[in-house]
Amino acid sequence: METFWGTIVKNLNWTFILTVLNFGLLVWILKRLLYRRTLEWIERRRALEEERLRRARKLEEEADELLRRRREELSEANRMAREILSRAEAEAQRILKEAREEARRQAQVILEEARAEAQREREEILAELKRQYADLVVLAASKVLAREVRREDHEALLSRMIQGIERRLLQ
């Protein structure tokens, strides 16, 4: 009779057993040689990607900080520009006001000079008219009297006539 184990050995599928052994050996070899290196490579790659991600986050934070500072600087520059512009406008208004006041002063001076010049010319014209009028009166009087008037008489007559003319002109 055959023994229990003999029957089992006889009925075993040796191809299946060899396939399982080959698979186990292959798994052990892959684990020993390839899997460990692959895991090490994956771990190094993961660490590298984490480092890149950490640097990217740090650079992003720095960029955000730089952007915030640039915005603050731009805001400050805009504020300063507005301040300079307002000061320039105020200065321009002040200069314009001073120029207007200076123009008024110069116009007043020119007007006063013109008035003084007109007054001088008026006085010169009046004096010339008085002289011509006196000469005409003396000429007419000498013809009427048919004689020559003495100098003292002439001056007295002239002064009376001038006073009469001045009274009429002032009225």
C-alpha cells in the first residue's frame, strides 16, 4: 500500500511548486536588489521635491513680502508726489498773486507818472497861453493907445490879466 505521503507526492503538481518557488525567489531578488534601490530613489526624489516645494514656498513668501513693500513704497511715492504737487500749486498761486500785485503797483506808478506828466504839460500850456495872451493884449493896447507902454505898466497889466484868466480857468 502506498503511504499517505507517497500519494501526495505522486499527485503533486511539480510545475506549480516550481513556479511558486521561482516567484518567491524572484520576489526575494527584486526586494533585495531592485525594490530597495527603487525605494531609496523614490525617497530621494520625494525629499528633493519636498525641498523644492519648501524653497518655492519660501520664495513665494519673499515675493509676497517684496510685493507688499513695493506697494507701500509706491503708495508713499504717490503720497509724496501729491504733496509736491500741492506745494507746487501753492507756490504757483503765490507767485501769480505776487505778479498781479507787482503789476498793479507798476500800473499805479505808471498812472501817477502819466498824471504828473499831464499836469506838467497842462501847466506849461497854461503858461504859454498866458504869455501869448499877454503879448496880444500888450500889442492891442499899444495900438489902441498908439504909444508904447512902459515896462512897469506892462508887468502890472499882465499880472492883472493873468489873475483874471486864472479865475476863469479855475471856475
